[in-house]
Amino acid sequence: MDKLILLSFDVEEFDVPEEYGQTLPESMKFKVSAEGLDKVLELLDRLNIRATFFITANFAIHHPSTILEIAKKHEIASHGFYHASFCVEDLARSKQALEEITHQEVAGFRMARLQPVSDREIQQAGYRYNSSMNPTYLPGRYNNLSKPRIPYHSDRLLNIPVSVTPFIRFPLFWLSFKNLPLPLYKLASRITLNWDFYINLYFHPWEFTNIRGYQLPGYIKTRSGREMLDRLENYLRWVSAIGTFATFSEFQAKLDPRSLFKLL
């Protein structure tokens, strides 16, 4: 089996400062994310890399032409309707809104902030896969140490957890990418890719803008803007030599439910 790199971006309203007491106007939330998204798309085009974009319907409705352009090359998946709020009805509503804009099937879902959501409700809304779980412990967010570390089926829904290293379950998500020395992050990536034959990574477009002026903890503001973009380019060039990029739907198509144990 080829070693596959599942690169994804959660495209949403930039509302993270509101978690720390700073209120932003709606226009600014869209502006920051849109600016970062343009930079991400330029980088991916230059490197000829395809990715999966988990997009809130709210963002897509405000930037339909951009989303339609993304859909020509990349996969579009749902990140809910709004980033700051959720109800079960949003599962179907966001899927429908994204499909109306892109004229393509939306097969995947990722919950905002990786919060718990019912697999049954996701499946009933018409999705084929879910990538809403980080199988590690993050204080104040979640404790998923008892959850599966690799893809698993819940009825007809494929769950694709965010990647963590084998054994100690060190998370390879955006925060560790920003804060670890890059050689150490590459080492953890190589170990995980060799062990699992795939790696599931995600970022946010707003990370690639200058967010140092917002009321955010240092571990979130560090390496934003151009520094973060250069860091990502360095990493993508490196990892492309040891794996092949694939969208989440392409990854799902390669998996036989009876052979998932081979990823252990």
C-alpha cells in the first residue's frame, strides 16, 4: 500500500480570539480567513498538491466563487454551518449548501474544534466519512486516549482520526506543528507514516496571516503569517518525497473495511 498524506484545511470564520475574550466584527472574521486561504491555495498550486478543505457553509456562502474555484482541483467537505455554534440540523444544511455552490457531492464532515458529534447523525445526514476525532489527550478540550487511533467503521460511516504517533499518541495537529522544532515534527511524521502507511494532518488558513496583534496565547500566535507559510512549504516538500498526497475521499476508496487491521 502506498504511503498516503491526507492534508486538510479547516476553512472557517476566524473566531478563535473570541475564545479569549476579544470580540471581532463578522467582516474581520471572514477577511482574516480569506487572506490566509489565498496564500494556502497559491502554495498548493505552486507545489501541485491536492488537499481536502473542510469548509463552514457560512464561509462558503460569503465566498462562493472562491469555493467553486477550490472545488475544481481539491476536495470540498463540511465543517458545519457555523463555526461558533452547532445543531444537528446543521449537518444536512451545511452539506446541502456546499453542494449547491460546488455542484459536487460533499462526502466528508469534520466538527468544529473536533467536538463530539453522533456518528449516526452524521451518517443519516448523508456523509460517507467523518474526521472529527483527535485520539489523544488535550487538557481543556478532549480526552480520547481510549478511542481508536486508526480508521474504523461505525456502520457505513468511516471515521478517520487525526494522526497521532504510535504508542505514546503524540498529536501531529496544527499546534504541535507550530510549536515543535521542525526536525522533531518531521521525525514524528516519518515514524507515524511508516507505521500507519498514512498520515492525517490539518491546519487553518488564518494561521498563515499575521495574528500577533490579537488576544491569543503565545502558543497560538507563534510562527504565524509568512513564517508559518515558509514552514509549511518546507514540510510539504520534505514529506512529498516519502508519501503521496490524497484527498480523504480517495483515501476512503482505497480502504477495504475487512483490511483496516493492516494499518496497525
